[in-house]
Amino acid sequence: METRRVVLRFPKHLLDKPITSQLVRQFDLEFNILRADITQESEGLLIMGLTGKKANLEKGLRWAREQGVEIQPLSKDVVRNEKACTHCGACINVCPTDALTIDLETRDVIFNANRCIACELCVPACPFRAMEVAF
Amino acid sequence: MKEAFTVPKTYAEINEKIRKGQAVVVTAEEMIDLVEEEGVKKAAEKVDVVTTGTFGPMCSSGAVLNTGHSTPRMKISKAWLNDVPAYCGLAAVDLYIGVTEPQQDDPLNTVHPGQFRYGGGHVIEDLIARKDVRLVAEAYGTDCYPRKALDTWINVKTLNQAYLLNPRNSYQNYNVAVNLSTQRDIYTYMGVVKKDLGSASFCSAGQLSPLLNDPYYRTIGIGTRIFLAGAQGYVYWEGTQHSPSEARGENGVPKCGSGTLAVVGDLKDMDTEFFRGASMLGYGCTAAVGIGIPIPILDEEMARYTAVKDADIVAPVVDYSHNYGHNEGKPLGYVSYAELKSGTININGRDIPTTPLSSYRKAQQIAGILKEWIARGEFFIQEPIQLLPTPDTGQKFKPLKERPVSGGVA
Ligand code: SF4
Ligand code: SF4
């Protein structure tokens, strides 16, 4: 099993087609939508994590491309410098995907890289510059 | 407030116990449970010292540095440390570097929100980390101080004196910042606050915070020995804006800002784990300072105070899109730290997610270290040599009353 985070762009004419659900059913994949938007050009933007067997992932993504969906892997990664992080929590409100949350029991700030869409909003919002862009 | 206490203890008795390794020390969190389980009287008898802690952005911090004299000598009149201007109107080679000072060529907010990547707080952090810091200085030259220019590396290890001298730290309580504007997110010293009541920032360790555990400053005063950024430091004065006469709850805890402390301590003994330069997007540079204060349990009253819990401490919710900046309006309401720490508060019927700026995890760490120091007999309790102004002085933080100058610029 492996997980890939991908950015999918749907042209207008594909917006009402059940592509995601077919992708999941036909290729036995699990998905986790990190962000879904309709852009100004009325194009659909979907950032998601897809989990499944490697071969199925590849087949599925190839199939979606053939349907006209533009697919890019999330190329950048945002990582947390654990030494710099003070676990204050100042970053949690800017994160659009809940990749940064606070554990209400321990008061630790948890960074869940699987939910991160590398939007970089947390990078300048962290007072200690603990969130870094890695290419 | 005067009652007959059943178990009064003195500072000397507590210190004697610390010396013998017999003092009972608990953190302010542990004290809550203890008082709940055994009652105030038993807890007061049992416990000698309660430790507190806080770690959050604290403007009004800075460091005094004496660089020693160069050859030939120089009376520094302008100075930069890693390109951050330092104040030198003190003497020939005494400098003061303040945490909110940005780097010389910082673009500030010309492209809003500015990033403020490096400032005085970062210089101090680098000094504490024992990194070399570049000192560039200028002077006009005198007969006794002929030199006019200097460009050299300095290191905290070789400075004569290097001490943190913070005019205002450890705010007793603080505002909760929200944004009523429907138009835009705002960038404040309380972090990014999202538009249309989209988030609420708060900045206190609540039940662990030093002055919330000694609301009337009975044991925290001038001379109190404290944990300051990993070293032993002292309270040297009331902090600027110290405002004891604010509204208080029945438990004596102020419902807004109120008390503050001025603190001092040796940079050479500090640890960057507990002092960090900080960059507040669109606002500026500052630093986060770790402070821990031991509170001697002299009697039942102190046991009761130190058992204060988040649910019993409230803070005002203030609009920072307009009201705060313009000194207008009233708080939108009051919420407790228990609510703030639950992740959501309710204001005007709306659920607002909360954002902490102060690290509770570090506050716990600090209270824990201080507890260990005392238990190991390495840290003694110092009785204040003078108390801070209390609520009965009527002292309150006043706004500036402007008196226009004829022909002035404003
Ligand atoms: S704002 Fe920065 S330091 Fe604070 S919890 Fe988030 S990543 Fe850590
Ligand atoms: S880059 Fe930061 S703000 Fe954006 S999704 Fe990742 S963790 Fe959240």
C-alpha cells in the first residue's frame, strides 16, 4: 500500500462526471480530500491523498488522465523543524486542511504531513519559522 | 482578608526545608488536584512551594551588553548587531538591544504583511546560543575616545556583562483578540486573526501563569528570585503598564491585563529552549521568553490562590480590527481559559475556533524544571524586599493625554 498526494484539475465539462468515485471503485483506492475548490476559470481543483496498491494507483491515475483530468503530484513538501517548534499553536488557524491541530489533552501541536497540501500559509504565520518548505 | 491562619510558614522555614532537601514542591497544575482532593487546609500544611510557568511572546524585553573597550578606545554613538540597530545613548561601550527592533534594511510593511524575519530578539537568541554576532559601530571621536569606526565579531562568552533586562513581562492576564471586520484577516501582535470572527487568539498559560497564582502580589515583588529563560533571575521592579486596580473576579483574579513584572537575569546562563526571537507576520519582531516563579505557601490563602484553575480565570474578548487600535468600544464578552483551551469559544452566538500564542507545553516544562531545582536544593525562595503596587493604591494604566503643541506636526 502506498499513499500519494496529488493535485487534480477538472476542466469545466468534466465537473459533473463522477470521476473520483469511479477512480475509487474501479481501482480499489481510498481517498482523502484535502481541498476542493472551483477556481475562477470554473475549473475544478481537487487536492487529495490516494491510498492503494502501487499498481492500482498508477493505473487509476492513468485512467483519470485519459478522461481529461490534469494531474500533478504535490511537488513541494512543507516540513516542521522540530527543534524550532515551541508548540505554541499560532499556526493552527491558518491551516486550511487541519494538518496542524492541537491535542487538547497534552497541548502538543500535531503536524499531520499526510493532510498537508503545501499551501505554505503556515510558513510566515509561525512566529518561530518552524514550518519550512523543502523541495 | 485578615483571618487567623492555622499553618503560617515563614520564608526562612521554607528555605531551611529546601536546604535539607525536605521541601514539598508541586506545580500549579498539581496544586489544583491536591486542593480538590485534600482541601485548602491540608494542602497548605503539606505544600511548601508551588511552581508556575509561562512561555509566550513578550515585547518590552531586551539585553544590556558591555563589549569592553577597543584599542584605541571609542565612545560608540551608533551600533548594529547583525544589522539590527542597538541603543548606545548610555555610555561608551554599553549597548541595549531591544527585541522589537527590526534589521536595518527590513522592508517592514511595505509589502503587507511584512515578514520581519530577524530582529533584536533573534540577536539575543543568537547570543544565548553562543553564536558570534557582528558588531558594527560608529562614533564622532573625542580626545579620550579617538576611534571612529569598528567592525568586529563578538560573542557572549567574552562580553563583560550581558544580561536580559526586560521592562515588562509576565502579564497577569490578557485580551483575547478577534476580528469583526468582514473584509480581511488582520496581522497583529496576537498573530493572524481571521476575518468575520474566524478565529480568536489568546496568550496566557492560564492556571500555570505566575501572577494568576498570586493575584494580589503577596509573594511576588521586588527581589523575587525566578526562572528566567533557563537561568536564575530576579524581579527588579513593577513592570511597565502595571495596573493592579482592574476589575477582579470573586477569587481575586483580574479579568483583564493588570499586573506586570520587570525582570533581569544573566544571558550567559540562559538556554535558547526558553528564549526565542519571534517574527509576527505584518506586526514585527519580538521574542518569546520563558518565566517561572515559585510561590511559597505561607498560609491557607496562598494555597487557595495557587489552586486557581482555568475555569475560574476569565479574559475579555476584544475586536482588533478597529476597537483595540482606536481605543474604542467594550469587550464583546468574557470567556474562561477552560473555554479557550477547549478549542472553541462562543461569542455573539457564533462558535469561534481559538488559537493559542503562548506554549502551554513549555509553561509545563518550566514549572517542572523549577520544581526540580527547588527539590534538589539548588534554588531558594527570596522574600520580596518591597511589594509591588496593590489594588488599594488605585494605580491604573492610563492612556496618553495629548496636549497639542502649537505649531506642532500632528
Ligand atoms: S506556530 Fe510554529 S512554533 Fe507554534 S506550534 Fe505552529 S509550527 Fe510550532
Ligand atoms: S502548508 Fe501549512 S498551512 Fe498549508 S496545509 Fe500544510 S501545514 Fe497546513
